[in-house]
Amino acid sequence: MRILHLFSNFKWTGPAEPAVALAAGLKRAGQDVVLRSSAYTKDSPHNFVRDEARARGLEPILDLALPKHRSFWRNAFDTRKLRAIFAAEKFDLVHTHLPNDFRLAQRARRGAERPKIVRSLYDTDPEAIGVHLARRLAREAEAVIVFARAIEERLRSFGFPAERLVRLEPAVDLERFTAVGPSSRAKLGLDEKDFVVGIVARVQAHRRFDLLLDAAAELARRIPRFKLLVIGRGTEIDELAKKPAEQRGLLDKHVFFPGYVTGEAYPALLRALDAKIYLVPGSDGTARAVREALACGVPVVATKRGMLPELVEPGRTGELIDESSAALVAVLEKWHADPALRRRLAENAAATARARFSLAQQVEAVRALYARL
């Protein structure tokens, strides 16, 4: 069975990691998989999807433009080229991950029985799924993979056939993200007695850094050894985070900015945390940063947005809160005062991640879906 994965972006956006990880995992498991990703990089000198795929042992083919957004001329070129690819390379299935690659696949195979189309939906907000999309998916896709229970229920409410709908657990690289391994505390100048909390997020206005810093100010007043690590970057980081932290007297005393961290330094940084905060999901609604923290044995305090309530188990792997600084302060102050509770939460977090977020389990579920189709 030959499988073509299409990914219409060159950037390492939210859905890129799960899409590439799945394709690479299928390849390692012996599936005949080809990944075609975007050759259209605009002004960027880097093709991030290509580079990340190579790092996972998968060499993508870049013979299509595959832009993220609909483009008349590029889509017309890709449709013709993809139709020829389908005829020449005899794929049984094409697995699509983004709106434009799904659009191109359905146009390219128009009038033909093959390849069958699988669509992964990474949306977690049910309001993003309308009746027109549900009908188009039912008309054009032989199967749809979802990750959020709310999306599964939304599609069913529009009459999408239950037998063609598969809900999977989002996956994590459990070999890389483990509770056992080096920690960055010493490298960052942090003491074992410090109460270290972190957030991993692109710094953007809608991600409630105002709430976070209000809570940090109160926690610094109540817990002298409180430290907050803001892990990530953003074009507005100075305006939204660094200057407000300085105005509150927190910068480089209680609030620190390690920046965007990659490679093995990233899980080591997660292991330096006593707790992780997650307030507003970004481009990846499946909240990979939450799952990675849990896998590293870090309990998570999160809001009730999106599928966060499906990932964080209150009282077992973390806590869910209303969006207020008072609620955030209350949970973290409680965790600080009870190291035994933190240890239990950390152990449960790591065990839950191993049980739920295995890439190997996801690969086998997708292989079973392919075989059934």
C-alpha cells in the first residue's frame, strides 16, 4: 500500500510537528510513505518542514508549490502536477493535513476512484467547523481523523458518518520528553529551593500575558523564591511581556526570558520546572507544549479553553482554572506549600503521558485505518 502525505506549508507551524512525526513514524514502521511539502518559501531562506522531516529520517519531495493559503496560479499548477503524480505513482491513499492540501487532493483526483483521501483535522474549537466543511468532508474524504472530542461531536451533529470518523490521542516523542534526564536549573542559575514555574508560548496579545504577569507579581510577594520562565519568542515580546515585567519590578528578579529553546536543551528546561502554566492555545489546538510538559513529569495549571480539559486531569496531573490571576495564584500557592502533592502530580503526569500520548500507538491506529480503507 502506497501512501502520500501532503503538507501545504514550509513553516514549522502548529500542525507541522504532528503531521511530520506521523509520516516519519509510519515510514519507520515499514509503511510505504512519501511526504510532499511546500517548496514555496516566500522570502525565507529556510524550509523548516523539510529540515525537520530530514532530522526524523524522512526526505520530503518538494516538487509542488503547496502554499498554505489558496493561490489561483499555484493551485492550478499543483492540481495538474498532482493529477500526473497520482497516475504515475499509483498511490492508494493521500493523507492531507491542512485546508489547501485537502483542496488540491480532491481537485486532482476528481473523476477518479483513487487515491482515497484521509483528512487530519487539528482544530479543537468546534466553532471552527461549520456545516459546509462537514458536508465537503463527507463528500470528498473517505476518513477524517480528529483529536478533540468536541470536534468529533460537532461533525456527528452535522451528520458526518460515524464509521468514517476516527478520534486519536495526540502524540509526543516519549523518548525525548521523559521525566528522567538532565535539568537546566544549574545552568540558569536557579537553586533547588526556588519554586520555578514556566510558560511555553509565542508572546502574542491574545495569550493573556497581562493575567500571567499580574499573577506573577502577587506570587512574588507571597513566595520570595518564586521564579517564572517565559519560554518562547514573539515580535511583541518587549511590549507585551518584558516591559510590563520591568514595570512590576519583576524582570531578572522573578521573571526571566530564556528565549526560544530547541534540541535537547528544551526538555532539559521543562525538567527545571515545578509547574507549567498554559492559558490560551496557539496555532496548535492540541497544545503540544502541555503534552510535552506532562511527559517530562511537570504538572500543568491550565484554563478551560479548547481541548485543555481533555489533556489536564484536575487533582491528578494538574488543575483547570477560570481565567483570573487570583485563580492562578491560588493553585500555584497551594502547590508551593505542598511538595508531596507536587511529587504525586508529577508522577501522575509522566505516567499519563506514557499511557496516552505514544506515537507508536498512534502509528498503529493510523495503519489500521489505512488497511480498513
